[in-house]
Amino acid sequence: MVSEPGTLPQSVRNSLPRAAWLFVLAVVAAATVVVALYLPSAVRLLADGGWRAAWQPLLYVAGLVLAERFVVKVPLRNHRFSVGVCDMVIVLGVVFLDPPVLVIATGVGIAVSQLLFEAQPVKRLFNVPQYILSVAVAAAVAGGLVDLLQRSDRFGAQLEPGVFRPALAVVWVVAMAAFFVVNHSLVSIVVSLSTGQGFVQSWLRAAPVAAADWAASIAYGLIIAALLAHDQALLPLLIVPIGLTFLGNRAWARSLAQGQRMHSLYAAGRALSNRLGDTRAWEVFARQVADVLNCEGAAVFLGRDEDGALDVISTGGSERLTVPPSKTAWEQAAKGWATRAGWSRYTMVPMEADGEIVGYAAAFGPRVDADFTGDDTETLLTLANQGAAALVNEQLYRTAESERAKLLDIVEHSSDGIYTVGPDRTVKTWNAAMVALTGYQEDEAVGQKCFNLLRARDGEGVDMCAADCPILAAADSGHEEVRDASVLNKDGLARWINYAHAPVIVGDGQMDTDVVVVRDVTRERQTDELKADFVASVSHELRTPLTPIKGFLMTLLREDRDFAQDRRREYYKLMLMQSQRLERLIEDLLEVTRLEAGAGLVDATAIDAVDLVRQVVDRFTSEDPDRTVHVVAPDHAVYCRGDWMRVDQVLGNLLSNALRYAPPHEPVEVRLVPQGREVVFEVRDWGPGIPIDEQSRIFERFHRVGHYMTREPGGAGLGLYLAKRLVEAMGGRIWVSSRLGHGSVFSFALPAEPSLNAVATRDRHTG
């Protein structure tokens, strides 16, 4: 038994999905291994037995080839299953042939039959190894059972391989049952992978057909084996029942084909109702009419009163005829067109809806009978009436579509996101604003579940679609539901939205559609969060230095204590450090305010970058002699364009961060590299590094990265933000490269002054 696609075109039938191809190749590989294992033994058995040992395998191969001529294709939905006498021949092989010879002979017989009678290469490739594996399993099961019975001495010395014994019938039945399971399972797997159906569903759907064929083949095969062993003269008597079985299978196949034909009639009408207003739907309809009637071609003649025309859509193409808006004129024009087209043996029926003729349908060239039968005409009339109803619906559809287009135009140009979902939360429509908000195109969103697209969560991170779905709430209440939620766009970025769900309730009180209007409130929410974070952060940072200052002052004002001068100086020094820290914070805040206002940015001039780097490094090493800073720079002046004070501020900030986070025993490196039209400043440390997912955010205001700070411990997180803004104001760029555990390299580049730069001859290293 093998499977064939039934309703698909030839080009599709010859193609398989990748998964099905991989399975076919796996079956081929497994069969190749089986053949390689059995071939030496089969050759040896045939060589030892001579010509007398070869006649049975040759007869078996001929039987397999002949059996392929008596195959009936049984249609079963979108597949056809072959039933015949092939399994009956295999029963005889299992009974009379040694397993190695049986496997090789099966492969040869099936291969020859496929080459002679099967046109599809992919089926040839699959069917041969399919039967080899199935027969190998059957032979192994039969041989194992026979060996088991021999060891039990149940039959004594009379039990010999290749000899039919009625008492061993159960052995052959079990062996062929194994053949059936393997063979049918292999076919079902291919069908499942090709059509996307489940394996169990594919297996069970064809099981009755396959089981009936198997049972008949087993019965006939064992009867033939018994007659071959005991009374060969009775063999001709089996021709009648086997022939009747074959004819019964053909009648059964015709009955199923007729059922499928009725299904095709339904599909032809549905093709129009599902694609109203689409000319291609009428082309499909004409082809289906020709397929249902099994004729050479068909056409529909659609009257267009408003255009004064008759649209002709046939299996060979389409055209428009100028015809007066009259039913008689339409009929005469349709007959004239059929005559000019050279149609022979055609039949034409009116397309009538609500007592009004709206066109005509025709078919020509029946392929089976001499002319169209009454059943054919009745079928064509049924199809024509379906087409007439579809044509009337098409006119109504065009009117509704015009109104719908106006509404869609309004929705598409809305600045708010608008989409609709059904009661099962499947997206029906998706406007352009939703595309901009989520990144999902309309064709990606429509048909998907809305919770899979948006993944909405409330302010506490709880999945709203699972815990408190607003769509279901709107459906239950029948009233609008307004929510705020965090959603993820296609790139995984979070956006905050405010969305209102307005349910459309139908007559039975159930929700038909939920209309959702979405407004992006991410910027507003971020602004609110930034304000709150700014107030909290600045309040904390202002309080931090004030607290020790207040504490030291209260201590110094105590009347019950008299502090030594050294102790007082130490307190004053600590208070001064905290006041300086407070001053730096206030200066940073003022600097941010000026930058945001666009005032007091930079005064760019040509500056000697080498000299600037040396001064900054000298200042830091003089303040902390225990730290080592290596400088790698050209031994001549390198000029860039910038503001000396601002470049000093940026480089100092980066060097301060590097010294703060690098281990005390590790040096810090400052490198100056002229690169074409830029001069690059690099500050490298061997500190803990920065996580990769945080590196793009460390230049934001107030950003904290766990213990990998972008500012002084306890600072407001403005240092790197100021550095970025100052560098960009000078026409440069700033970036970071870092790996956890391997330190960081902060770099910024400023425009070079090539007219002032000398060519570097060597690098200078200082420490």
C-alpha cells in the first residue's frame, strides 16, 4: 500500500517539504544498510542452490511486477491509497523464501515495477526502501517464531525452512501483521510530514482501507500457499474471488470518487463566496467547473448592466464584450463567443438568482462520454446558480467595500493605534499607527493572538492577558475598558501604552469584535519617572555631604569636649572635602542645565592634544603618587579642534573613573592616537569591566549599573553624561569597549587640525 496526493497539481505532487525529504532519505539509508547485510547471504544461497534455487525468487519478482498492474487507487480526502494483490505475493515470499533472498528479491521486484508503472521519481525513491524495510521486519519476525518453535521441539524434525505447514499459519499472520504495521506507519509518516497532519490522525484515517487490503491479501496468500503445497490443480478456482475482489475495489474507489466530486461542487461555490469581488475567483470557478465535469474547458458570462458589457471568464483567459443590457443579447453573445472559440459539444445554462438571469455558464468537450449527460447538465446548472448568487453578493460586496474603504482611510490616517480582535483574541485589523508602535506589519499581526504580539504587563510586571485580560472583561461587561500597560515591540523594546477596549455586542449579547484604541504614553511615563528619579537622586546626593558636615559641626560645638588642634584640623579637612563634593554636585547640575538650554557650551580652537594629556596626567599623579599612569603618545605636537577646558574636563573625568575602579596595584593607560581626520583619546583600566547590555546606557543621566558605576561612588551619575554632551558639542564622538573581568577602554575622538600636525616618528611612553 502506498500513498499519492490526489487533488494537488503535478508540480506540487512531485515536491515534498524538507522534513518529508529528510525522512525519505533516512528510509533509503536504512534500507541500504539492510540490503548490505542480506546481500552476501542471498548471493551465497543462490550460488549454492544453483538454478533450482533461483526459480522461486524469479517467479516472486515477476509476481510483484505483475501485481502492480492490478492496483486500484482509492481516494481518501486529499490522498489516494493503492490497494491490490502485492501483499498477497509478499505472503508467498515470506512462506517459501529464505529471509536474505526474500529481502533482495522484494527490492528487485518493487524497483522494476516502479520503473515500469510509476512516473514520479520521489515515489520510486520511497516505495522501494519502504517495502525492503517492511519485508525485512516480516522475515525477521517469521524466522524468529520458526526458530522458537524448533527449539521447543513442538514439530520435531518435520519442521523445515521454506515448507508450508498449516500449523504455522499463525506465524505467517503475525509476520504479515508486522509487515502491515511497518509499511503503513512509514506511509503515514510521509503523509503527516507532507500535509502537516498529525501522525496518529494520518495513520488512523487510512487504517480501515489498509487493514481491509491486508486481511484479504493474507487470506488469499495463505490459501494459495496451501494449494501450492498440497493441491495445485485447485489454484485456477481462486481467479474468480480474486477478480471479484479487484472489481469490488474499483467500485469502492468510484464511489469514493463520486463523493469527492460532490465535495468539489461545494468547493467551487465556496471559492466565489470567500473571494467576492476578485476576478481570479471566477477564473478558479471556471477551472473547477471543468474539473468537476471532466471536460476540456468551461466559461462564465457575467452580465454587467451598469457597464453595458458582458464579462467572459474562461479556462483559457478573460475578456469583455460590449453588449446591450438584455438577457437575450447576453445569451446570443455567449453562443457567438462559443462558436468563434471553436467549442464542440458544449452545453450552456443560465445563471439565475432570485428569479433573475444575471449571466450564463457553459462547458465544452466532455472527455469520457460522447456528449454531456443529464447529470452533467444538472451539475452545471447547480454550479451556475451558485455563481449567480455569488454575482449578486458581489454587487452588494462592492457597495459595502466602498464604505469600508472610507472607514479604513480614516483609521489608517489616525495618529492613535487602532486594531480589532475577535472573541478568541485573534487580531482582525491593524492600522499604520500600530505598525509604527509595535514594529509588526499588518500581515504579521492579522491572524495572530493579540497577547502573543503585545505581551502586555501591568506596573507590577504581572501578565495582564493571563490575570485580568481587558478584552475578556469588556466582553463580560459590555462596556469600555481602559487600561495602562507595558508592551514589547517586535525588537523586544518595552513601550507604555494607554488603551481603551470598546466591545461590539451582537444580538445574542455576545461580543463580536473588540475595537482597541492605543496611545503611546512611553515618553510621558519616562518623563514622570525621570522627574521622580531626579528629585530622589539629587535629594539623596545633597543630603549625603550635608549629613557629615552637620555632624562634625555639632561635635565641635559641644561644650563638654575640648578638641586638640590636630583633631579640629582633621574635622575641618573632612568638612572641606564634603563641601567640595557638594560644590561639584551643584556645578554638575548647573552644567547640565546650561547644556540642556544650549548655552555656554564650548569655544573650539586648535589645541595641542599631547600637551593637554601630559598636564592632566601630571595633575593626577601628583595628587596620588602611589598610582601609575602610562601615557602612550607621539613625541611631537598633535593638534585637534576643541575647547581646552572642556577637553581637560572630559579626560579628567575618564581618568578619575579609571583610577577609582581599577585595582590599586594595576596601572592605568592613557593613549593618544591620530587617526586620519580625528584625534582619538583612550583611557584604559583593568578594573571589573561593564556588562555588555549596559554599555549603551552608561552615558545617560543618572544611570547606575549595579556596582559598575558611571560616576563617583554616591555621585549623581552625571559625569559620563556631561562628557558625552561636551564631546558632541565639540564635534566629536565618545564610546566605550569593555568585558567583564577584563577592564574597560573609554575613548573619545575630536576633529584633527591636519595643517598643524607633524608626522609622528615614534611613540613616547611616560609613567
